[in-house]
Amino acid sequence: MNTLQAIFSRRSIRSFETEPLPKDALRTIVEAAAAAPSAGNNQNWFFIVIQDHNHIRSMRALSPGIIGNPTAIIVMCTDRNRIRNIKEGNIDEMVWLDLGAALQNLLLAAHELGYGGCPVGSFHKKALETFLNMPENFDIRLLVALGKPKNIPKAPPKRPLEEIFLEGKFIGRENG
């Protein structure tokens, strides 16, 4: 599969088979996430891979956004001690941009390897921090439910390119 095929065929997967992800596949997926660009080359991300069935069940109780039964969860964190070299702009925005790039790499790598995932932003942060025994300088930012897809959903409708793409300036174009 080439890059464009992966981009256009990847879907958010919320229904998983019971087959566990091999450790080497998870390692490749995390390596792909860590290969993403980051502001000031901070690389302030940190990834925790959870595969134990009982831990996943506990995390699901603390994360209403996890739908289905993933066989792995990747906890995407940031390390406040590594945020440096960002001289201008909103540091939190840059951190989220970095995580977005890492998330896209992670999801595309999973897709390439025959697995699927879905980002999850709905979770009880303090309870998860306690459950995972997180150091104080780490912030849980996002969860990614992963597994072998039970089914591949159809592509959701996308806005037409004409609505979101413009060459040049807004001159002569109605804003609305």
C-alpha cells in the first residue's frame, strides 16, 4: 500500500476481533508515531502501551469514549520536562500539533500492518493518571484504541474540495 492509498482508505475502527496485536507490530506503530515532526524537535511525547485484558477493562470503565473491545490501548502523553525551544506562539497549541502528527503516523502505521484504531478523547484524566501511576510531569492527552478490525466502516461523507480549497486569495469570493 502506498502513502496515498493508506490515507484515503484508513477508517476509524471501533469494533475489534479478539486477536491480540503482536509486540513487534505495536513497537513499529509506536516507532512510526515517534517519527513525526515536532516543534523545536522537542519530541515531548510519551507512549504507554496497554495490552493486559484486565487493565483494558479497567481503562474502559474510566474512558466512556472507548467503544468496543480493543486488544491494545496506546496512551499518548506529553512530558512537561521536555517542552523547550518553543519561543513564540502558544506552547499548548504546538504540543497538540505535535500529537496530531504523531497520531496520524500511528494510525497509518496500524492500518498498513492490518490493524485499526480510533483516537479517544473522552476519559477521566485524574482517574487514569492514578490508575497508570503517572509521574507528575506527564499529562495524558489522548488514548488510541487498537486491534484487528472486525469490520471496516464505509467512508464518511467529506466536504467537497470546492468548499475547502482556494488558490490565491479570498479576492472576489463571498465569505459564507
